Amino acid sequence: MNDARARRYLRNLRVERDNEALYAQLAAVASDARLARAYRRIADGEGANAAFWESRLSELGADIPLPRPRVRVRVLGTLAKWFGTGFVMPTVMRLEHADHLETPVDRTGHRNHFVPADAEGVRVHRHRAAGGNTLRASVLGANDGLVSNVSLVMGMAGAATGNHAVLLAGLAGLVAGSCSMALGEWLSVNSSREFYQAQITERAERMAVAPEESVRRITGIYRDKGLARAKAEHLAEHLSESPRTALDTVVREDLGVDPSELGGSAWSAAVSSLCFFAFGAIFPVAPYFFVGGRVAMFASMAATFAGLCLIAVGTSLFTGRSLAFSIARQALITAIAAAITFGVGHVLGTAIAG
């Protein structure tokens, strides 16, 4: 048996089984019947792909493992159940892309054949939905809160200040950081919306003045997608009969946004950033509510490690990396930041104290 080939086929099988399990879960929780059917058909296609690799493994005489979806598949399925499929679809697409880069799968002749056109449209639309971006921003916000506040707490602990001072500094860092993150997200989303609205208005005015330009632009879009010139021109003329549809098409292709969303709600992004930054920032400071001295400092380190393990679960959803790798990387970065601030705090505390 060719061991290298068998390992490659096993990796391919894992990718297809994970995709099958994930889309089956999405189909089960989708609120829209059309989406549910599309996800179900994608899951069936992934199942057929998995069967393909099972047959190849059987030809090599290799053992075929029992299906066991990875943790991130189960987590995404749970999030989709709680918040809806649109919340996780951008993450699903990033994961698929990451898997295919990490494990190039030969799908020639049997991959896209199973994916219906309406399902592809679902994927593209959901990829641009704001929910998955909110999820990603939440994880990053929690990570920022944890790293920044553990650095602050360790800096104060290194300066040998009293427990009350450390607790006060940690809480001040939590409140200040949370408000700063919320305001930053609110401004960022609103600025993005204003930019896109200005761009959409400019394109709408241009199309109103020169309708033939919109026909040429839409023709070019579909020519780039591989349609023959005659078909692209016919489709462009048909779409241009409705100015709203023509504008929607041009905006989606030129700007890559859904005109009805434009980045999502600024208030939702602000509240999400505030809450998740505070969630991450509370881990290093919480022990100081109950204990003091060196015990509190080591308890803060332990609580920080527990927090970064939770955050690493979310991080692994976006990177496609294993949970162990994500935890190790988070721990290393956090430890470096905490060590630097502890050392600086100790030097400054000694210098100031004389």
C-alpha cells in the first residue's frame, strides 16, 4: 500500500465528511425552505465526494475510519442553531477555503457537479452577510480585551502595587477598553456605510444619465464570468430594463457589498465589541476580587490561560488551524505581552519608589 497516497486520501475524506456534516446541520436549522433544500443538496454532494475517497482508500486496502466531525464543525452547527445560518456562513466559506489550501483536493469531474446553481448563489450571498463578520469581530474583541488587560494587570503587579490598585487598574482598563472598542466599531461601520452610500449614489446618477454605460458594465461583468458576448449582452439588456436591478448588480460586483446591508448595524457592532472586549478583559482581573498578593497574580495567570483557551476555539474557526495550535499561539503571544509589561512595571515601580 502507498502510505503517502493513503494519508492524502484520508485528509481528503476528512474535509469532505466535515463539509457534509456541517451543511447537513445548516439544512436542519435553516428557517427558509429554499435555503434548507440548497444546503441539503450541498451536503449530499459532499457525501458523494466522501464516498469517492472511501472507494479510493478501499482500493488501496486502507482502513476507513468512522465519521467523526471536528470540534469546529460542531461549534458552527451550534452557532447556526442559536443565531441562524447567515451568522456563520462567511466563516464556513473561509473554512472551506482554508481546508482547500491546506489540503488540495482533486475534485475534477465530481465536485461542482453536485452543487446546484441556487446553492452557489446562497454561498455568495451569505459570504457577504454581516453576521459572520460580527462573529469574527466578537472573537477578536474578546482576544484584544484579554491580552490588553492581562498586560495591564501584570504591569501593575510587577510594580509591586497593592491589590486594590491592581484591581482598580484592571477594572479601569476593562471599562476604558470596552468603551473605546464600542466607539471605534460604531464609527468604523458608520463611516463604511457613508462611503458605500456615496458610491452607490454616484453609480445611480451615472446610470440615470447614461443607461448604455450600465449595459456595457454589466456585459463586462458577465463576460468576465465566462459568458459568451451575445449571451452577456442579452442578459445585461434584460437586467437594465429594471434600473434597481441593474444598480444592484453593479454595486455587488464593483463594491462587493449587499446594498440592503452595507456592513450591518453600527449599534449591533458597537454593543458586540463592548460586551466581548469586557468578556475577555475580566479573566485576568477576576481573581483580585477574591485573593491577593502572589496568589492573586498566579490565579490571574491561570484564569487568563482558561480565557485564551476559550477564545482560541473561536480563533480556530476562522484560521482552519487545529485547536492545539491556536491555543499554543495565543498562549505564546499573551505570555510575551504579559512578560514585557511585568518587566517594565517592575523597573518603573523600583525607580519611582527609589
